[in-house]
Amino acid sequence: MAVAMESVEIPLATGVGLFIVICYQFLGVSILCDERLCPSLERLCDSLKIPTALAAASLLSFGSSAPELIIATFGAVGNKTELSVPAVLCSALIAFAAIPPMVVLASGTMKLHIKEVVRDALSYAVVLILFVIFSLQKKIGGTEAAILVATYFVYLVIVHFTELKHDDDEDAVDPEKAKAHDKLEASSQTSTDTSKTPEAVGTPATAATAATSAMASPAAEDRGTLNERLLDDKDAAAEEEDEEASHPVIAFLGKPFMVAFELTIPGDSRPAYQGFVASMLWLCVLSYGALECTATFADVIGLSKATAGVTLLAWGGQLPDTIAAVALARRGMPDEAISQAIASQVINVSIGLGLPFLVFTAASGEPTITKNSQSVVMIALTVLGSIVGYLFIMCLGLSSWRDLLPSNFSTGVATITPARAVMLAAFFTVFYLGAIYAAEVHAHA
């Protein structure tokens, strides 16, 4: 009896220990992407003068999706596609149906340009359908892998030619900000006109009196009140960010990573590419460790590789996407927040899966064998279902169904309220449970 109990306790203790190690590694990944990798990529985008939408769909998406890319690469090289592919696919389920509700919860009601919503969702759906078709053959050769890689570059071209000029549309989307801006300009103009009156041109004492009266004028008071309000809002946002960044538990657990990254990754004073290279080396180490620990964890507790992929690896890999999306939304950029989360999924399948498969075939002369293809196909179908739900919620947020017409498509805006976010979260729960069921059942079929 004692032997039997010991045999149960040892795997349980090992499984708990592995789970803690996996979570801690992904904490390091999220800190790395947020503090080092993404800032270095932003600096690269600035130096290369890449437009905002194109940067979000390319380099910035690469930064937030880097964990999945590394996991997919090591999965292809280490013959662990039954673990890495479900993780990459299920991360899209999180991006489409879980991250938008999180963004609304963090920043309140948001407005999205329907043009970008439909563009990104349909682009991912096309890439995913291609991958499903190739996976049904149970092997992906060089031609199929090259097609997946090519779809990403087609997507970048589409993004470039459909980029919206947010600066031009800002007044339409946020009229209150436009009113405040106009009011500030009017106050400034009134103050300038007052300072040019004849009384202000006389003696120094007269000029001082005129300046004092101008500062005491209603227009100047309005301007002072507005400036104070803007400064208060800025200080409140800064305090909120400081509170989040200084959470004692997270700060304590992340301190070893912060020290290690500080010592080994070049800062802002060095060229951006140096920080990028050093960050990628760290990312390879942490992501590979998480992949191996997850595979061992699944073996220890008797969980299928596909289920471990759609749970541990998928959520761990989506941490940088979630952090980046919430941060962008709080800065008043909801379009960029959702765009970077969805665009990173396009790169996950096209580059993250297609490029490693292409390199493997070129090096070995053999196609990549997709293990457990039934689970892969079923998980992909649940992701496609989440895309339909995502587009449905976006359409509910339109002011009029006429916004879907070609003449209005470029200017249509979808409003995502907390109630609609709850609906999308319900869609996510259903499809995510379906993905886990498909992964577990078909793994033992």
C-alpha cells in the first residue's frame, strides 16, 4: 500500500514542479518581450520609418508572436509537431475571442475600424484553411510550406494598401478630444490677441498689468483648467502604470529575469539590432525550455500532447500579445491593439509553421510529417468558428448595416461594449472547451 501511494505521489509532485517551472519560464518570456524585445523592434520601426499599420503587421507582430514562432520551430526540428501545432492554432482562438474582451475589461468600450477587422480576420482564415488542406495529406512538403510563407507577404501588401489614416479620422472617432483641442486653440488665440492691445505696448508696468489681466481672463482660465485636467489625466495614467509595474509579487518573481536581461541585453544607448539579437537568444532558451518541460509534464500526468499544447503552451505564448494589446488600448489605440494581436496569428501560421517546414524539407529532402492530423484539423475548425463569432460581434457593433457596403466600408466603425465583450467571451469558452475535447479525444482515437 505504501509503495502504491509513493508511486502516485512522485508523479504528482513532479507534475506540480514542472507546472511551476513552465509558468515561471513564460513569466520570463513575457518580461523579455515587454521590456526588451518589443521596445527594440519599435526602435527598428522608427529608424526604418515603417508606417504604423505595416509595422504592427510585421516587426511588432513578430515581437509579440515570437514565443509561438520559436516553439513552432523547435517543434518542427525536434519532431514534436503534435505539441507545437495545436499550441500555435489555439493561440489564435485566444487572440480572436479572449483578448478583445480583456481589452474592453481593461480600457472600457472601444471602437474599431471594420475595414481592419475584416481584413485581418479573413486573412488569417485563408491561411488557416490552406494549412488544414495541407494537413489532411498528413505531410507538408516544400511546395506547401512555400505557399504558406508566400501568403504572409501577400498579407503585408494588403495591409500596406489598406492602411487607414487614423490621424485624419481621429476627430470622427473621438469628438470630445477634437472639442478639447479646438477649445485650447481658441483660448490660446484669445490670449495672444489680448497681449497685442494698445495697453500692452506701453510702459513695462502697463504691459505687466495687461499680462496679468490676460492671465485672469476667462479664456486663460479655461485654458489653465484644460491644461490642468490634461496633466491630471496624464499623472493618473502614469500612476496607474507604475502601480501595475510595481506589483510586489510579480516584481519579486521577475527580479532574477530583470537582472539577467539588464546584464546581457544592450540598452537604448546601443543600436536596436543588438538588443533584438540578444533578446532572441534569450527567447530561444526560454521557449525551448518551456516546450521540453511541457512535453515531460504531459508524459508524467498522462495528458495528450495536443491538450498540453492548447492549454499550457497556447496561454503561455499569448502572454506578450495580451500585455501588448491591453497597453495599446489604454493608450487610446484600440485598432492597433487588436490588429497586432490578430496580425501576429497570421505570422504564426504562415511564417511560424511554414518557414520551419520549408527549411526542414530543404535540409533533409523529406516532407514534414504532421502528427495527430485529426486533432489538428478539429482544433483548426474550432478556431474558424471563433473567427465567425468574432466577426458577428463586430457586425453587432456597427452603427448601421450599411457600413458593410463598399461605399462605406472604409469608414465604418464597430463599437464593442462590455455587453458585447461578454458575448465574445462566451463564444471563446464554448470553442475553447471544444478545442480541448477535440485534442484529447482524437489523440486517443
